[in-house]
Amino acid sequence: MNFHINKNSTLPVINLELIKDGRYTYREFNDMIQNADIFFSMSNLETGVMVIGKKPATLTNKSQYNGCDDEEYYLTYQFSQKETSRPGTYIGSFIIEFLDGSGTLIVP
């Protein structure tokens, strides 16, 4: 997924929708993700230099954006102006650390 943001801008917010892959039942995964710590990391694609290192991200109910009553969620991160001060191509990922001890999921 490509995402474009203007230099020194804090908007738009990154909203990443999780895709149901069949590994977990729909309700089980939603319960698990509500009991997790979520972070965002980003590095420069050309140099590999980390620009954002495991900063807290949020879980946002999808209904906030589309008005539906589904229990679906977005992984959400809002940039600061400092984080968008240098133009370039970057690669980001969300890190989900499940608090029930079931492990960590890295979502590119």
C-alpha cells in the first residue's frame, strides 16, 4: 500500500485495515487485538535509517469513519510535523504485542 503525505504535515492519519486471513475466527481476533499494545515504526527505504522507532499507535473502531456498527478496527497512527520534515520513500509497519502471551504480529 502506498501512502502519500506532504512535507511537515500531520494529516492524513494512517488507517490500516486488518484483513481476515482465516487463521483466527473474526470475533476471537477482535477480542485479542483489544487486549494488545500497538506500535508504529518507520524507516527510510533507501538508507534503512529508522525514523520512527516503535511509537505508540492506536486501535480505532471502523464505525468512527464509515458509520457501520461492525466490530472492526483500524490500526491508526498520526504523524508529527518533525516525522514528516524530510521528503523520501519510507516503509512502515505496525507491531501488535498481544498481552495474553500469544506473541507478536508485525503488519507491514
